[in-house]
Amino acid sequence: MVVGDVSTGTDVAVVGGGPGGYVAAIRAAQLGLDATLVEMDAYGGTCLNYGCIPSKALITATDVAHDASNAEEMGIYADPDVDFGEMVAWKDGVVDQLTGGVEKLCKANGVNLMQGRAEFAGNDKLRVVHGGEGQGSETIEYEHCIVATGSQPIEVPGFEFDADPVLDSRQALAMDELPDSIVVVGAGYIGMEISTVLAKLGVDVTVVEMLDEALAGYPDDLTQPVKQRAEGLGIDFEFGLAADSWTESGDGIVVTAEDENREASKTPQADGEAVDGDTTEFETDNVLVAVGREPVTDTLNLDAIDLEPNDDGRLETDDQARTAVENVFAIGDVAPGPMLAHKASKEGQVAAEVAAGEPAALDYQAIPAAVFTDPEIATVGLTEDEASAEGFEPAVGTFPFRASGRALTTGDSEGFVRVVADEESGFLLGAQIVGPEASELIAELGLAIEMGATLEDVASTIHTHPTLAESTMEAAEHALGHAIHTLNR
């Protein structure tokens, strides 16, 4: 049946139902606005359906098997039999539960849900093309529009995602059968997290990275424990190589990488074969391309409202998430800043509150970030170098997990907590953690920065013993020069 064009009106139209968009729609509805959420794929966006949640589910499941099979020092001898199909089914169940919950939350808050692809059709007007043949389209007239269309994986020339052995992160997390081997192009957080999962499941993993290090952008002392443990899992790192093509070969493929500065005869590869002065080949079953993500704005017909993305493909915004067009907001991956789900959610809340006339504004002084590798990395605020560059005299304190009684009882005591504060005032400026539960521990220090807490505040807070959280207190005491369980030097 052809529905044809119909027209509706709404106070706030939200384009994109990810962690920024659905939060914005719910908050707008809570504030009494008529909110319409348009989603062209699945509610929950990339995070819930194809990224954060499925990857963390697989990380947890593989950790259970890996930890059980490596607990001899605790007197545990186990050889877990992993059924990857059942593991994937469990992961999919977690995703389904969460995405179904998003729809229920939206409906319970009175948000109008609309399935389709939205594009601007003039000032204050969206055209929504419904999916499927003969489903027609719909025009929405809005008072405010919040763009939350997210991002997509970046393709590398020569590795188009429509080719069967070439995977993006979404396809890698949706595999229902493990390959024997895989080449991962990119050693950023996505490449490192998926590489770790696959290596723990017995896949032969080679990481090809154009730069000279993994997890570029994080301090070396945070990334080295991750790289060393990854190598212990059997992951082979090939730095300084740019993957540029692949060809079929027998039952698998050959991935070719180039480096003009490398002499192959001097650098034979462990799992790759150097074939001439600047080319190295890797035989493998699949190749995962994980070199980053790019914002999605090309589906929006921005010309209709005279709005242009910047050179990074994002929409510039002010401290209220408002674009150059007065009643159009941009949040999440299409707005400037790190591509993080929690940043998108906060921006969505602020955009909705501004649309409702509330005096809301964004404050980015403390955006935490976490990498769910083994061990985990988590950061918030400034590093020591960044604090110095901004004119502070930094006071730094650290506490190693090897001195933590709770860490020792978990069998995982590698890593440390580091806090950075302003020497003069004592205000906490930043923190970095590598080690067990870093992604959870960073929340306390983020709150401390947000509240303007000092080292004395953190050090004076009585922490439960024995817990990993005591390490934040100990690091603050170390910065003050009166640490009890580590040497003050």
C-alpha cells in the first residue's frame, strides 16, 4: 500500500536514535515538549547495536574463559570448552534487551517514534522517507531539530567493506564463526579491543598499524602494559606499515602493506613475508579495517538549511550544542569533540533543555574515556604535560596496583592510578589509570574534578577496604607526600 506524503508537526524533531538522540528525545518529552525521534536503522544506534555493548559482552565472555584457563597459581586447573555460537547468542540477547528497553523508555516518556531516513526539506521542515517499497514519505514541521546521526567506520582505499573477507568493526562483532587468522588494520581502541577478544578465542591475530605505536594519543606508560599483555596472548604487531590492498589466495587472502622506509631483507616478519624493499605480505582468512570513524552528515541534505560541515565533516556548535542555524542543534559524533557515547548523551540532554527554554550549557572539563583492553585504560581531565602546558604547576601522585591488597586478591595487580592536581590550590585536574576495573574507577575521579575537589578531599574520603577504589585515595595521599602504602618519592 502506498501511504504517500503526509504532514505532521512537532516541537522537537530528533534525527538519529543513538545514545545522544534517544536521550535528547526523552529529556525533551520530560520537559513537556512534543518530541519525535526519527531512526533509519535500529534504536540505540551504533553503541547499543553494533559497538559498545556487543564488544563489551564479548570481552566479558572471553575474559571468563581466559581467566579460568589461566588461574593455576590459584590452584584452579581448567580447560574451558567455548561454544562461540552460544557466546554470540548470549551477546545478541544482551543487545536485544537493551535496544528493546530504549523503545519502551521512549514510549513511556511520550516520545513519538518514527522509522525512516530524515533529510532537511527547508527551514523548519524535515522529510522522512520510510523504509521499504511503497511505504511513502512524511513531512515533519518542527520548532527545533536535534541532529544526532552518529558516525560510520572509515574505509581504507583497497579495502571496501562490501567485499566478503573485508570486515568493519560491526561485521567483526557480528561474526557467528571464528576465522583461523585475521589481519587487523589499525591499533586504535577498536582494533585493540577486538584483537584481544579474538586472540583469547584462539584466532591468530596480526595488527598492522601505520604509526609506531598502539593506542596513539594515550601516554606510553598506559599503553605499554596493554601492548605487552597483547603480545603475551600471541598478537603480532607490525608498526610503520600501511595496508594498501588484498588479493584472493587459495582458501584465504593475502594482505599487502607498504613502507617506503623499510628494507625487507633486514626486517623479515614473524607472520608476514617481506617480498621486496617496501612491501610485506600477510596470508590470512579475513582483514578487519579499524582505522577510525567519520561523522554521518551526507544523508541530511544540509543545503536546504544553508548549513555546512567543517573540514572534519562535523557541524560546529556553541556551548549549548546549537549550530549556526538558530533552531538546529548537533550532538554526539557529528559535533566537535571525542566520539564517545556519554558525551553524546550529555549533549543531548543540554540540547533538549535549551530547546525547552532552560538555562543549560555544556561543560567539558571532565569527559572520561576508557579502553576495554587487557588491562583496561581510563583517563579523565589533564595529563601532567597538558597541565603544565596550560600554566599549572602540577602535583602528581601514583599508586601501583601491586601494592593494593584487593588487586592482589583478584590475581591482577598490573598497572597504577595516577592523579594530577594543581600544586598551589590542590584542585584535581586529571587522572589516568591502567589496570583492573580502570573503566569503573575513573568515575570517582571524574566526579572529583567536576565538583572542584582537592587532593585533600580525595585523600580524606574514607574508602572501603579492601577495594580497588582505595588506590585513588592512596594516589592522592602520594601527591600530598604522605602516602602510607607506597614510598613517598
